[in-house]
Amino acid sequence: MDDTDCSATATDTPWSRRRLLRVGGGSLAATTLLASGAAERSGATASPDAESGATGAGAVASDGGLSVSVATQNLGLGADFLSIARDSDEATVPERVGALYTDVRESRPRERMVAIAQGLTQRRPAIVGVQEAAIVRRGPRTGNDPESPDSDGIVFDFLDALRAALRARETPYRPVAVATNADLEFPGRVDGETIDVRLTDRDAILVREDADVTVQDTSTATFDASLTLPLSAEQSVEVERGYARADLRVAGEPLSVLNTHLESALESVRTAQATEFASAVDGGSAPLVALGDFNDGPDGEGDAYGILTESLSDVAVEGTSATDDTAADENTTATSDARIGGTCCRPSSLRPPDEDGLTRRIDHVFVDGIRASHVSRFGVEAVDVDGAARRWPSDHAGVLAALTTAPTPTATEDATATVEGTVANGSATSESASTSQPAESTAQPAEAGGDTAPSTSAENPGFGVVAALSALVGGAAGAALLDRRRDA
């Protein structure tokens, strides 16, 4: 069966002292995303829908400061590619790739994107960061190098599917910055035919089209630190990751937004990427928001979260109120230092009643020069995406944050807001079921390190998109941190 997708188409809040290093990307100065339903400058705050948890206009500026709602969501590839790295027999690669290709297909990506779109439509964040916005392609077997992909038959375009579902719900979003990460191709045996399977990993920043947001500049960058996996004694594959940045005007006020997905397979690579990311946000005066799947959290054993929170604030810890969806259904809120609950990681099958697995909080909204008035998870419940079958929309829950530069309310003001309902400060508490071109980067390999091989004994969230796909050829033979230095 041909799977080709024919549809692919001035306050007391401290200002930032950090400035992201721009790497490539073109200026989209004065690009206006304002439409008929956009928020206007006024003394009024956004008026969310009390039932749906929607955040209304999502972007408002007033004498009290800027208010904007943001969200982050890992879309979830729908397969655990790392599992096939447990078998180092190179001869079985096509069968293993084919089996996992089938897993992606059977996870019903389009239907899952509809479910994710439903959650976003209910909440209407002005800005969304998505990770694992993959493109899966297929083509005739050519025998090309894995890092020279040429298959162009699109089977699934996760970002296009999500945008189509949002448009169908009359809540269109457009990508303003898209970072292309690894782009790899391997042989696969699918439906009795040997083909090439190509996987392109992307991170994207989306803006709701009727939000009062204009784009001043965009850029993308690739981390110097990357995972390198051996394909054979003579050949290795580099699994690149990076980030996207958009410098925006939100209701006329400046706001810088970043979106990234850090490596999950090796702690040393993830730590190095976190260090690069933290260094990149040094300097600048505009409030800054960093969205993403960081593959580390406050309870993690790695250093990435600690590195990032040295210069950025975790809104789930420091927000005025944090709400788990379960608590939200009971119309209750938690204290400012309460965790919202885990955001990862469900089994790659995405099929209940398998263990939910949301035990790790690794998807974050980090901020500087702006604070959260409310934070919550979404996408927690399984939904009907395949007839009678219920699946989770992704292996990750999403995180929504209502942000403001207004002064922190007094205890009395905050208590009043809670009595009136968290909807008053832009919370989302209800649960229900690009043309941008990334910057080219040149780099020369330096010495490879001697890290321990990534574990293949359990599923590795985030790794499933591309790194594990490349690992399938090299097996569990090992991986190295490639410290690349760009030419001047």
C-alpha cells in the first residue's frame, strides 16, 4: 500500500541580562500576524473561556504590563527506534526499520495531531513550541549514504498535519521559525518491498494567526555538541540537534522566544547542549521564553536542568499558581512551588491501558524578565483517535503557561484571583479529549570523546525520532560526543 501523504502541503519584574547569539536565519521584520480576532492594547486582560480553559486573545499589553500565553508540546513520533539498537546485526536492519516504520504508521499520526490540535484550540496559546515535528518520507532504495538522503515521497508531515487540524478548528497557527535537526535515511523492508525510509527531525515555533504578534527577526542554530553513532568500523552518523528563535512584538511589546529539544541518549551530550543553550541567552533586555523538551528536570540525575535554571526560571516552580489537570478538573489550584506533575514518558505504543508513564517532568517553560501567573499540563487523557481504540496523543503531555510582566500581586490580590477562579489569570484547566528556512551551519569534527554507549534497555523519550533510527545500524556499539567547531 502506498502511504504517501497527498495532503502535505515598566514593572518590578527584573529584565533579562541575557541575549541569544543569533546564528543565521533571515529577518522577517515587520511581518504581521495580526488578524481580525487579535488582542488590542487596552487596560483589559485576556478573557478566557471558563469552560474550555481557552486563553482568549492570548496576547495583551496594558499599563499593568504584557500578558501572553505560551505552550510547549512534543508531538511524539509514535515508535521507539532505540529498541532496535539492541540488535547489532547489520543484516537485519531493513526488517527492523520496516517494523518501526509500521509502528509509526499504526500510531495514527494524523489522528493524533487532531487530538493535539483540539487541546491547543481549547486553550488558544498565542505562541507554541513543538518538538519532534517530523517528516517521514519513503523512496526507492538507492544505497546512498545515510547522511545524504534523497527520498522525497512524504508519508507523514507532523507539522502540516497539526496545522491542518488547527485550521479545521478555525484556530490557525503559522510557523515563524523552524529548526531542522538530523535528516537521515536508511533501508527498510515495508510491506514486502525494500525501500529507503527518511526521517527529518524539526523543532518549530508557531504563532496563532489572530494573536497580536509581529515577527521582528528569526534564526536557527545547530549545537556544537552532538551524538555520534557508529554505523560500522569505518562510518558513523552524527545526530544533530539545535534550536529555533523568534524575536517578536507581542501587543507591541518585545519578547524573545526559543524552542529546543535536547539529546536524551547520553547525559554528557545533553549537558553540553544545555551549556551552549544557556550561554546563548546571555545579554539583551527583552523578556525571554525558552520552550522545549529538555530531557532533564528537577528530579533528574543529570546537570542540564541545573545549568539552565542558573540563568532562567522554571515557571512550574516559580509561577503564581500551578495546576495539574486532575486538580483542575476539581477547580483547585496548588501552591507556587508545587509541581504540575510529570510530562513524560508514555510507552511508544501510546495505547492504554499500558502504564501512563508520566513520571518525569522534562518538558519546560523557562523564562527571564517575565513571570508565570499560572501553569498547567494538557494532553493528559487518552482520546479516541482510531475508532474504538483509545490512544494518548503523544508520549509527552503539553505544558501551558500564562505569562506576564506585571508586578507580582500581593497575597491579598492573589487570594482574590484564586477565589474568582484561575481562569482570571489566563490559566487553562480543562481537559478533553513552513516555509521558514533554517540557517546552514558549517562545522569540522574535532576529537571524539569516550562516552559510555547509550542505554538500550528502556525507551528513551526524544531519542526515538532520529538518534535511535541511526543507532539501529550501529547497534549498541557505542557513541561519542562530537565537539565541533565552526569555521570563522
